[in-house]
Amino acid sequence: MSRVRVVIADDQPLMRAGFKAVLEATGSIVVVAEAGDGEQAIAAAEAHAPDVVLMDIRMPRVDGIDATRRLPRRRVLILTTFGLDEYIVEALRAGASGFLLKDTPPAQIVAAVRRVAAGDPILSPAITRRHTSAMFAAAALFCSGSSCIKSSSGKSE
């Protein structure tokens, strides 16, 4: 099996070093380049043709969302501290293959990189839970006759 090739883009050198150590410790993932801003991420992705670009959002010069938009043929996994809805929506609209929060356990980050490399989309479990709950709450508002969705109390509305 070939190794998954990754570019890490984060403006904090310590974060890049940590992600690199976690990914390369697997023996099946190799970090082919690092970038400290979105412009460097674009250049690194074009030069190294990685399987996955691990991209932070808030970076100098060009942010991660704009950099993702400028990498339409690359699989980008956003990894950020900020799980704001507008970031999630904009990242996915820009073409990101996935969105994780930086508090994701290392084993889940490794699994997400592998899944994105394989072409699968991924969303942080915390974000999925939040949006699933919101979706069901919104669905409970749309209730008509026998096709009524039960409210959280279990009664038909």
C-alpha cells in the first residue's frame, strides 16, 4: 500500500510539528511539505501534489478558506480551532473534503486524513452532533396531520 502524502498548512510552527509527528508516526502517512500561510499552502500543493492538504482557517496573507477555493483539484481537510457555522459552510462551499476541530483526538485525525485521501467526506463528530440536533429541532416545527414528527416530549404536534 502506498503512503498518503500530506501538506500541512498552519501558521503556528508548533501545531505543524505536532500534526507532522502524529501523522508520520503511523508509518503510512508522509508529510511532503509544510506551509505557514495560505499562499505557501497553494504553492506547496501545486509543487508536491499531495493526497491531502491539512489546512488551518485563520492564517496570514491568504486564509485557509480562500486557499481551499484556489485548490479545486485537491482534497483539503480543514483542521481548525473555530467550529463556527459560517466557517463550516464556507469551507465546504470552497471545496473542502472535510472539517475537523483541533481538539479532535490524534487517532481520529489520522483516520480522517486516510478517509479524505480515499475520497470520503468527513465532519467533526461534535459538529455533526450539533447540526443533527438542530436539524431535528427544525423538523419538529414542520408537522402536519398523520405525517407529524413527534416532538421531544414524544407527543404528536
